[in-house]
Amino acid sequence: MAIANSLEAVNHAPILVPSEYTSWADRIKYYLEGHDSDIYTFISTGKHTLEFLKDIRVPEADVSPETSKVISGSVSSTAQLRDRKIKKFEAKAMQELLSGIPHDIYEKLPDEDKSSPFNF
């Protein structure tokens, strides 16, 4: 086992060492499950849990008149704020997963894998 993997901090994703991919895949799975189970579910299935979707509600009180003026169109401002929260969550999920992949390995990935790395 590589020294970097055996000394990893609890609050950081395990770093991928190509020769230890199987071990890393298990460790990143357990890291993500323990860190945020909603992130793990999203990464492993590409879908959000019902619990997450219930928790992501945006109360009408959070939508100020100023925000309503800025966010206009056919979709309600509450729905747009909800969508922004979901996109922010998805970006966080991608960040968590990519934090365990060294830059030199990431650069070798095909472009389609870089845009959606949730297929492992």
C-alpha cells in the first residue's frame, strides 16, 4: 500500500494510485457514504434521493421581492432557487469525487468523462 494512502487524513478523499484502483474505489465509496450519503447516492446512481429532494425545498419566505424581480420568466423564482441549490449540490458531489483523483490522471481522461465522472 502506498504511504500516501495509509496516511490519508480522515476529512480528505482517498487519493487514487493507479496500481491500487480496486482498493481506492472501495475507500472512496466508504468515504463518500460516511461524508455525505446523499452525495454517494447521487454519484453512484446519477439520481437524487427522495429525502434530499424533500430537504432542498425553498420556502417562499426565502424569495425576496428583489430576488423575484431578478429571477423572471415562466418558471417560478422558488423553482429556480431550488434548481440552483441542486446544481450547487451536484458541483459539490463532483468536487468530492475529483478531489481523490490526481491531476496527471485527470488530464488523461477523455473529455466526456471529465464532464460527468459519476460513472464508476
